[in-house]
Amino acid sequence: MVNFKSMLVIRFIRTGKRNQPFFRIVVTDKKNPPQGGKFLEILGFFNPLTKEKKLKKERIKYWLSVGAQPSESLHNLLVSEGIIKAKKIDVHKKPKKKEEAPSAKESKEKPKEEKKEEKETKEEVKEEIKEETKPAEEKKEGKPA
């Protein structure tokens, strides 16, 4: 029989040939791989090429009431079919820009400070070069005279 203590999930299992996807909608344990294998019940199918879909709505509602969680893409399909009343979930996750923004601000501030330091070091180097060249010039002046 079914052990309801384990985490059940309703998800797609891909079948079909290469470049001809066909998905079964099944109830399985969360630990089972999504490629196929063990599942408890087939709840329908979805063909993305022809947009054909067949869902056992009563059985899906039963498994949801028992505690099975739908995957994100299946959740969106159930919302569009009217089985679940909820908002759709963004399946494609956006990159986090908030973490990148502070590092960008820090990097903008650092070059300004580095530029000031570089200018100071260049001025110091120029002064050292001038000091080194002055004694050499004095020596040259002393010899011809």
C-alpha cells in the first residue's frame, strides 16, 4: 500500500522519441528520479507539440487533498485548466541583481580612490626623478667649466 508519510509529488515524466516530447502526469515519491521508473498512479498526459492534454481531475484533486505537491510547471498547467485556484508560478528563475549591485557600487568607489593614490605615487616618482637628475646636471656643469 501507499506510505503517506513520504513526500509525494505530482510531476511530468518525459516519454516519447527524440524531438517529439510527450509527458505523462504521475504521482510518485519525491526521491524517485524524474526520468521515470516507479510511480503510484498515472493521472493523465500532455503533448506539447499538439497541445493535447487529458487529466483525471477527480484523482488529481484526491492526491492534492492527501498532501501530494505538484511541480512548478504542473502547477501552472493545473491553474490554466481550473483545477487549482491560485496564481501561476514563475518557472524560470531570474538571476539575483540585489547581490551584484552592492559589489558594483564598491567597485565604482574603489577605482576613484585608487586613481588618487596612483596620481600621488606618480607625483612622488616624478619628484624622485627630478632629484636624481639634478645632481647629475650639476656634475656635468662642473666638468666643462
